[in-house]
Amino acid sequence: MPTIFIDNKPYEVKEGQNVLHAAVSHGLNLPYFCWHPALGSVGSCRQCAVQCFKDENDTQGRMVMSCMTPATEGSRFSIEHPNAKSFRADVIEWMMINHPHDCPVCDEGGECHLQDMTVMTGHNKRRYRFKKRTFKNQNLGPNIHHEMNRCITCYRCVRFYRDVAGGEDLHAFSSADNAYFGRFEDGALESEFSGNLVEVCPTGVFTDKIFRASYTRKWDLQTAPSICQQCSLGCNMSPGERLGKIRRIQNRFNPDINGYFLCDKGRFGHQWVNNTPLPTKPISEITWPLNDDKSQVIGIASPKASLEANYALRKLVGAENFYDAQPKGDYLLAERVLEILEQYPETASVEDVRQADLVLVLGEDLTKTAPMLALAIRQNLYRHWQEKADKSKIPAWDDLAVRNAEHELPDVLYMVHNAPTKLDGLVSQRMSLDFEQISDWIPRIRAAKNPVIIAGTSLKSRPLIDLSKELRALAPQAKLCYVLPEVNSMGLALLKPKSLSDLKSPGVEAISLEPSLKSDVMAKVGDFALIDAFESELSKRAAIAFGCASFAESTGTVINNEGRAQRYYSVFERENKRPESWRILRDLGGFSWQNIDELCGDMGREFPVFEPFFAKAHHADFRVHGERISRQTLVASGRTAVNTHLSMHEPTPRVDQDSPLAYSMEGYHGDMPPDLASSYWRPGWNSVQALNALSHAPSGVKLLRRRSV
Amino acid sequence: MVSLLKGLWLVFKHAFKKPVTEQYPEEKPKLAPRYRGRIVLTRDPDGAERCVACYLCSAVCPVDCIAIQATEDETGRRYPETFRINFSRCIYCGLCEEACPTEAIQLTPDFEMAEYKRENMVYEKEHLLISGPGKYPGYNFYRVAGVSIGGKDTGEGIEEEKPVDIRSLMS
Amino acid sequence: MMTFIIPICMLLGPVTIASLLVWGERRLLALFQERYGPNRLGILGIGQLPADMLKMFFKQDWIPPFADKFVFVLAPAIVMATALFSFMVVPIAPGFVVWDSDVGLLLFLALSALGAYAVVLAGWSSNNKYSLLGGLRASGQMLAYEVFMGLSVMGVAARAGSFNLTRIVESQSSCWNIVPQLIGFVIFYIAALAETHRTPFDLAEAESELVAGFHSEYSGLKFGMFFVGEYIGVTLMSAMMAVLFFGGWQGPFWSGPWWFILKTILLIMSFVLVRATFPRARYDQLILLGWKYLFPLALLNLLITGVVILW
């Protein structure tokens, strides 16, 4: 850990960090634009200038760009030096020459990096007397809004979109003062990671179009830490709610999984939470249409429902009546995957994929089944290019030279697949699904230092899964990574359900849990009760339909594809609050759990595998300085007027029984336990860039352990 | 002792002076134009709504009595879908007017807004919107902003060049 | 016949004057402060009086659950009772007195001393720290001022040679007691302010420190009794001063009860003037003034009067 001196104060920095990264991660106010922790430094915006000194006797110093200067032991810098300060002020003044007078109508306003940096450098008046340069905007599809006038040409968008995410339809056009970032013609952006442009862009050139339709400022959104429900990777995200509607989703930094980015499915696929809710009645008012003897009723579990809901169902109907709704093939594969992972529990996280020197993909089209893994592979290759360029003494910022330095692809991605995938351009060796020549690859796998073997259930192929196990047996240093169908597939598998295809007595009455059931599954059972959040085909056929809270309104645990247990917290409560599905099942079964911690206590005793997570998860009575953690920001607005058209009485905020978070602006706002932080803010940093000063990040708990034989 | 008697005499003398009280409902007070009374939403010189639903007034409001929901017309002009002020909470501090970047929200010298029902103190947008520009006649935000709206395409605003032709080599 | 009329007059008269004071004091204070005061209801705002009465009647008469209920109810009754009983011995005109007692002056002193209990009991029974503090202050204050209030009028009694108030009035036919007994009057006036806990000696209810002091917990009619009780006290003290120092019903011409009433009203107005002028005294200053200065002064006054009479 080298020590550097900034304004004569010593700071410990990480090995290999540049001065800018070191300064912002210590919470110092040093403005920058083109640097991004995941994109690296290019030194083009000239905003992060600092004065650099030879030693403590050097009073003159020289100006350097902090993002291009490695933080080496004993080096001395000054942020406050008048030279550097006036230089930075000049730079921002140039940038603002053409920046439009848009902030009141700009969606970035209030969480704009450019606003923060302008305030930080003290620029407040445009002295330039000439007209502003303007651009025509493009229609970039249903997700991204384009407002090119606001651009400050930091090039972050194309560096992310082209260099990291591998997109090809976003370009930098024209030159000099007229540089333009867009497509050749109007049209939706093709990359499935285009949504990250919203967060990567330091100002309002790319903004969230779905959010725009019901726009609210960042400070008015009620947020809670949540887990993406779209695939089995369990990316961390924070949905924002106002007035009972989910407005947008933002990335929540988790270095092990999604890092700084989210896929478009996760970021933009949230409006279903605002669908018509399935109404509910108190249990006492419902006449139970099914057999009163609950042991005669089977339970149909769901890999989309939380661990708690599935456990409550299992408790209600008993282990022998606990069935998995997935088709037989999926069910068996999940069972097999679990069996393998109990033998080889060292699963690969997304970060492991980013760092691997060999990635073997067995029959998965990752861009479709687990997009963030595809991005991880792209990031991995980009890292390889840069490492090679380093050897050729090509600086990392010279992107084109970096890519041209090595004409051949890095020997990283090996793929077994028949169909074309979006990763094809990066594959160095390929094999068809019958993998007859797999033995040719074995020496390469054995030679690799940290290879990752990715397989999955999307092709419903048992041989591929078995192949992954065999390869793992041959290469003990390899890590396995299985892509599963749903967000909680792993959690459900750990609860050991039976397959519905094995149901002995068709026509039996059933209780079915939450979404994702295909209607044909229900053909096997007779009358059934359904617990679901929204109206659907199935809810109309059910003998009785219980409306339950969706993931955004409830707290629960999901276990991702690598066996990592993570908790999502309810973001809001609807006006007509619907109980969590486990509360409905509790009432049906007459269990005594008052909150999620009591249920998890029972579950931990019955399934010790979950115990490490429940021991670490924050219980509902967790407090920081005696306070709950606030879901709203300190400046959340309109509290005394939002409901006055309905009633003059201001309701007290509801109390969350299951989590230490409060539905209110009252509560703790300071340095959060990482698992409970859902928005990033510190004084002077209102944009997502505030996360660069985070000292720690959420991790969840990896549950899988080697089964003792 | 003497000073006490002096004090008594002084106060007694005041009994013969003319009261300074203004007899309010009969004599109307003269209020300055910048008096902080009833809040209105004004229109720009073109007669369109000035408010762009930027949420700054609601954010700065110390009693949180302003609730807004933004929306857009088909040309991209942003305006408030709902703009509600709960005057039973308002403290007439004027911070909203100070925060307003478009001079839309203004306080007026009208304080006679007592009601018998609390519900009547809640003013919706149609109650707040007046038909003129209020205290600041000239300003028109959308003419100086960079966004394009109906009737003003990109580059047609005040102090704006025509849009750059990015396919040209001449720049 | 007169045995009925006189007591009824002596009951209704002070109560009427006191209730008029509810409005009158506010008008007077406003006059001294260049305001109008209540002027909306009726002629000169006199309608404020029935309005306030109605309000007082219809307010919830709340007894705090933590209070000592019997004493809580008793306290305001004592205020009214002692003050009204005292009027029994006040002569308005020759022969126009309920009980022309030979110990009239002593009876008055005794009853006004009893009035102190009301405040102490109210403060104590409310079971509230502010009330208790108010009650404690009142007891200390009244103990101190009761003593030299009695002493200050001894000169008057000595001059008249009687405690009979009619006799005292008659003794002033040549010269009002205000002239030979000026010091006695000043001391009595100050003690009267303290006895009725009027500004600057309203420490028992000092609203800026003790909410409302001893009557913090009182509402509705019980509060009204304290409120009107204070004005009855003011009326009583003014009437007593008119009798003791200003020659009662005697005037330079046309002697009669109108002189007595005029003097009483002017004295009541002086109470309001004092309230409009002086800020509240500090408690230690109040006690200091009482024991260290006024008490010896009252004794001195009695001594000199005695010497002069016996000379």
C-alpha cells in the first residue's frame, strides 16, 4: 500500500491506482469527466489537473493530469494549488460555453456530474458573448433519449458502448468543436447494455426515456436495495418509486456481480410492477374452497418466488407434497447442477469471469440468458487487449492502438454452440454441440491459471452439464458457473422439491405460488388456489386467487446461480397493502411467524445450509445510532401536499416489520452498511459518481459448501 | 421611586394619543408588490405556461407543501401534470419563488384566503395559474433553453447557432 | 327590606364591576398602548363581555386525571368566596353596609389572607410542576405582603381609634387619610398589587416562565372563577383604599355613595396603569423589597403615627 501526499496530508492508496482514483476514493473533491473506474483513464478532458511536486522542498511544482499519473510511494500533489485550481476553472468554463440553459427541463438535473463539477470549480457566469453551437438530436429508440446539445465531449459513451460493451452502432462523428455522438441514422440502439449510457454520461445527453414518461427528480424517489428478478445472476439494483409506481431502476454497485453496469432487461424491464394488482382479502373473510386437511393439498413452488415464500409453502403442505412447477427437464437439470455444485462448490462469480484467463461456454447464448456474463466476457477481453498493449508500451488510453496492437483475438473465449450468438466475434475456438473433439481443448484448460466453465439449462441438455463436471474434474483450478432459468432457481433447488411431472394422483387440489407458471402445468391438478401479485390467465382460472406483494413491495431472499444468498428489500407499500406471499401461507397454516426473521430462524434450523446468510443478514431490529435507515432522501418533497386532494390528514409513515428501513425521510442517512445502501450521495456529489468514494460494497453470502461424504 | 412615577406619567400620557391600529377590513392596507402572499403560476409572454415542472420549488419548500408531477406534450415541452399547493401548510417564505428558474411561481400581495374548510386551502394547478406574466413580464425560458419544443426547433432559440451539419468536413 | 337589598347590592355590584373589567382592562391597556382593544362587538366593543362569558361557559371543564379532584374544585371557590365575603364589611354610604362590624378591618385582613390558600391549593392540587412552582411563589409572596399590609393600615386604625370601617370613614371628615398616612397608603397599594397578583407582582402565574402558573391546568368556568376572582380582588382592594385612605363616600360637596364609586373606579384604573407601565419583578427582588424595605417602613410608619397621636 503506497502512501502519497495530497496537500501535505498522507493518504494510503491501492497498488496501481492513479492519483485521481486515489483522491476520489478518499472522498476528496477533485473534479473529472473522462475518467470512469470501469473505463480507465484517457486524460482528454483536462479537468482533473493537480500540481505535482518533486519533494517537500519543491514549492513550484508542475501541473499533471491526476488520472494519468500513477500514485507511487511518496509522491506529492496539491489539489488546492492556485495554478491547478484556476486551470480547472478555465477548463469547465470552456466546456460550459456551448452547454445549453437546460437544467430545469433536463432529466439529469439534480444528479448531474457536470452540475456537481461546475459547482465544485466555482464557475457561475458565462462570459463568452457569442452564440451557442447546437446539434440535431436522434431518436435512439424506446429506452434512451438523446439531447446532443448538452454534450461536453468526454467520449465516455463511445468508450463504454464500443470498447467495453462491444456495440457497433454508436459513433463519434465530425471533429473538433463539432464532435457528435450518435448513430448513422435514427433507430434504437442495438446493444443490450445501452442503458448504461444513462449512468456513464456525465451530463444529460443520454437519459432514461421510460423514466421521462413519468419524471421525478432523484431526491423524490423512494429507493431500497433490491435484486434484479430477470435472470439467475442476481444483479444488485435499486428501483426508485414515487406515488405507488416504480419510476426507474438504477445500478447498485456490487463488485462481485454487476459492478458498475446493468443490462437493459434489468434496467428498463420494470413497468410490470405497475400492472393491475391482484386484489386480496383478509384470510378470515375467505371461504377456503379446497380440502381443509392441508396434507391432502399439494404445494407448487416457484423459482421466481423468494426463499421465504417457498419455505412457507413447504411448511404448509409438508415436504412430501412440495412440488416444483418447472418442466421435468428443467427440474432434473437443476437437481443435477446442485448435485455437482455440492461436489465442487467453488462457483465462479461474474467478477471471476472478468478476471479469468480462459472462459469456456458450453451451449449458452449468454447475451440472452445471462447478459451480464456476456458483458463480463467482453470486459475480460478488453482487459486482455490492454495487458498486451502494456507489454508493447502502448498507453491504455490509445484505444485504437490497443486494439490494433494484437491482430489476433486473445485466446480466452472457447465456445460450444451451434447457433450464432452475439459473442461470436470474440470466440477464439469453437465446437459444435456434439463436442466430439473436446479432448483437443483439455490441455488448454489444464494449462490455464484460473479458467471458468460456463454451462446452463437453456438448451435443456444433460450431457453439457455432465461435460462441465468432467472438465472440472480434469482441471481442479477451474471454477464452474451455471446459468439457471430463474432468479431463485438455486434457492428452490436447495429446498428439495419434487417434480410436478412425478405427481402420482392427477387432479389433486393444489396451492400454487407466484408467477411464472405455464398454464399447461396446472392441467395436472384439479382445483387450485393461486398466490400471485398481478392478474393473469391463471388467476382467472384459480378457485381462489390471493393477491400478494410483488418483489418491489416485499422483503425476501433469493439465491443466485453461484449459490450467493442476497436479500432484496421492499421499495414501497401500495395504498392497499397486500401481504407478502409467506404471510398468506402463514395465515393459512396458522404459523406464528411475526416477521421475516422469525421465519428465517425456523428455516435456518430446518435447512442449516441457509444459516450463514441469516446470521449475517440485517434483522428487522437492526439500527444505526438507534435509527432505522431512511428510504427517502433528506430533501424528499411534497410530503404535506401529495395526498391532500384525497384527504387533509397526513398519514403516519407505515412501519416496515421485516427490514431496518423506514418508509420516510426520517432516519439514518450517513455511511451505510453496504447491504442497506440504495442511493449514493455525499456532499457535493449528487450523481452516481458519488459511489467512487464508497469504502465497501455489498457482497451477499455464498452458501454452497462441499457435502461431507 | 421618582423614575417609577415618571414611567407611570409617561404611560398615562399615551392615553391621549391617536391609536396606530389600522382598522383592517374597513381600511385596506397598502401592500408592496413584492409582498409574500398567495402563490400564483404565471404564463410567459407567449401565453403558455411558464412552469416546466423542474421540482425545484417543491424541493426547497421547507414545509413540503408543493406536490408536482411532470409530463410532456407531444412536442417535448415539459409542464406540470399536477401542481398542488397545500396553503394550509404554506408559510409564505417565498423560497419557491427564489428557487424558480423560469419565474413561473410568484408570490402576490393577496393574503385574504381564509376558508371555513381545510380542503379549500388545497389549490390545484387550475386555481394557481393566472393568465399573465406577473411581476416579471419579459422572461421566456423555452426561448433561451436548448431543448426543442413545438414552434421552436433546435437552434432557433435566442443566442443559438443553426444546428451543425455533422457530415460536413467544414467546421 | 334593606336587609335584603344591601347584601344583594354588595354581591352583584362587585361581580358586575369585575366582569366589566374583563372588557375594561383590555380597553384601558389598549388606550395606554395607542391601540383600540376589543372594539368590534357592540358599542365600544362591550359585547366582548357576554361573548367571553359564553365562551367560558361552553368550554370543556376539564379536570386532569392526575389532579387531587376535591382540592382542585375547592380552590377556585375559595377565591370567589373570600373576595365576595370581604365586601360584607365595606361601607358604601352611611348605613349602607351589610355588617357594620367593630372588627371590620380585621375581618377584611383575615379573609384576604385566606385567599392565599386558594392559589396554593390550586397549584398543589394540579399535580403539575409549573402549577406547583406558581403556588409556592404565591405562598411566599402572600405571607410576606400580608404582614405589612396589616401593619400599614394600623396607622389608619389608630387615627380613627377603631377597626370599624364606618368609623374610619367618618374620622376622615376633615382630612383624608392619604395626607397623614401617605407612607401607609403607598405600602398598602404595593401590598394590594401583590395580594391580587397583578403585574408587576404576578409571579404566581408568570406566563413567560410557568405556562400559566397555578392555574395552568384550569379550564372552562373554573378558570373563569380565577379570572373574575382576580378582578373582584382588584375591586375589593380599590374599595378598601377608597374607604381607608380617600374618605369613602365623603367628597368636597354632595357627599354620597357616588363619591365612593368614583374613587373606587379611579383606583381600579390606576391598577391597570401600573400593569401597563411596569415589567414583572424578579422573585428574589420581590421578597427582598417586602421584608427588607416595606416591612420596616410599615413599622416605622406605625411608630411615628403612634408618637404623633400620643403626643
